[in-house]
Amino acid sequence: MIIPKKLPRDSNQRAFEIVRISTGEVEAEVEPERTPVSSYFAELGRKGGAKGGKQRAKNMSARKRTQIAKNAARARWKAKK
């Protein structure tokens, strides 16, 4: 798999790279075509991933969802200190 080159975060450098790509000075890297099998499995993954969290939350009790949210908030705040 070819990973496309990321543009710089600095706005001036990003603008410079965009101009170079648009004028044809540098070729923009594009992702290769997917095989039919790869496309099928990617779509299958997106289909299941899109409903996974919602379905999981729907099947949980309010008490369990609250506990998970508290643990997540605690972990976020702990990481910032």
C-alpha cells in the first residue's frame, strides 16, 4: 500500500506544496486502485463499524453507560496532568 505524502502543518509550507502540486512541478501521490476483494471487505467493515457503537449502547443499561463514561472522563483528565 502506498501511503500518500502528508502536507506540512505550517500554513506557508502547505501553500507552497499545494502550488507545486497544482503547477505540475511535483506529482501528487494517489492511492492505488483497490482490488474487488479489498473493496468488498472495506465496505463490509464500514457497514458493521457504523452501527457497532450505537447498537452496543442500546443494549447496555443506563448504569453501565454512566460507568463507562465516568471511566473515560477519568482517563482523559488523568492523561492531561
